Amino acid sequence: MTGLLVVVGVLAAGTVIGFVLRGREGAVRSGQQRGELPARVAEALGPGVTLVQISTTFCAPCRHTRARLSALADKRADLSHVDIDVTNQPEIAETLGVLRTPTTIAYTSAGDEILRVSGLPETNRLLTALQPHLSEH
Amino acid sequence: MSTSQQIDPRGPRFAAGITTVVLAVVLITSWWPLLAAQAVVFAAGALFGLRFSPYGTLYRVAVQPRLGPPAEREDEAPPRFAQAVGLVFAVVGVLGYASGSTTLGIVATAAALLAAFLNVAFNFCLGCEAYLLLKRLGPSASSQTT
């Protein structure tokens, strides 16, 4: 009897968690400053806005995110994209406060965090949120 | 990463469906030998790849021919890592049930059920996306290799 209740409870909780995760997928959160950037990130910053994607080898949506963001960056001179695989350098993720991959963090050329996105970013939502920092319209 | 095998992404999701049913039966019946069998399935998927696990084989033989070729292929590393996470929970669950610590058995099996259910119902690979979280909680496994 206990087992049956546990099954029902897990499936109910799983359904709620699933919808919450789906709702948060691609949501844009405003950035917060976290002290000094890891060297690997600081050296990747370009002249405009840089989208720093944090990935691991064990992450399927990371590949889709990489394809989408690099295509976006290719079309715009004021936006660049870099994908950092932290599978073997988790200290980078820890410094940046990233627990889930993919997480994409947008930085200004000065290294200030503008925003971050968990999961596969939606191009239009991302561009709208970045608008004040972009030179092309 | 690019050297890794590319697989039909519907395969792991199909396997997660069977896993969900198996783990639910384990919880309802407390029949831990079934959980031990599921642990062997997880081990096969983690060690040899999902195509060679029993559920993966069933998918290739019985399901994929009816569905046709996949629209795209995925890297095998993420679901394979998730199988290893499932293996850890299944082994802890078996140890719990078999040693009389039923609560431990139930908790471990319930955690594995949650992950399998999220995979089949929402196509969300908990083990894959939370790799960094798992690594921070248990740094022993991979820090030795680096």
C-alpha cells in the first residue's frame, strides 16, 4: 500500500516538476554580478555582447543551443557566441553559479552580466531582452 | 564528444517508458529482484551503450521499424550518463530492500522513478542536465580522471 502511494506521489510531483521546468525553459533572468570572472570567460569576451554558453558532454540540449546561438551570432556583428564545455572544469560553473546545462550568460564587453537563460534560448525573447545593449536594430 | 556514437533520440525515451513501468511495479510490490534486473539493464546501457541494453534492442527490433528513421540523431553520451545515474539509484535501492531497510529501498527507487518519468513524459533528462549539480554533490567519481 505504501508503495502504491509513493508511486502516485512521485508521478504527481513529477508532473508538477515537469511543467515548472518546461515553463522555465528558455526564460530570461536578469543578470547579477558575481565578482571576478573566470579567465576562460574573460578572455572570450568580444567587442559587443558575448553569449557565453556553459555546456557539458552529457547534455543533449547543449548541441541545439550551440547551433541556434552560433547561427544568431554569425548574422550579427554586435553579438558573439562562445561555448565552454565545463565537464572537466566544473570550477568555472561553480564560480558562475551554474548548476544546470545549458546555461547561457550574456556579458557586455566590460564583463558585466546582462542576463542568463537556462535551457534552450528562444531567439526572439533573447534579442528583445538584449536590445538596450545591442548597436544594430 | 564528436567521436561519440550518434543514436535515435526516441530510443532512450522508449527505454525510460519501460523503466518507469518497471520501477512503479517494484515500488508497489516491493519485489526487489525486479529492481536488481533493472539495475542490470542500467549497467548494460551505461557500459555498452543504450543500443545494447535490452530495452534499446527491443526498440530497434520492434519499434523503430514502425516509426521510420529519426528526424535527427543525438549524441549518445547524455543518455548513457543518465543510465549510470539510474544504476547508482537502483543499486542503493536493491541494497535497501534486500537488507531490510525498506525506507532506503523506497526512497532510492522513487528517485529513479521520478527521473525516468520526467524523461518519458517531458523529454527532460534530469541526470544529464544536472550533471554539474551531481558532480558538486559527489566530486569523487570524475575528479580522479582529470
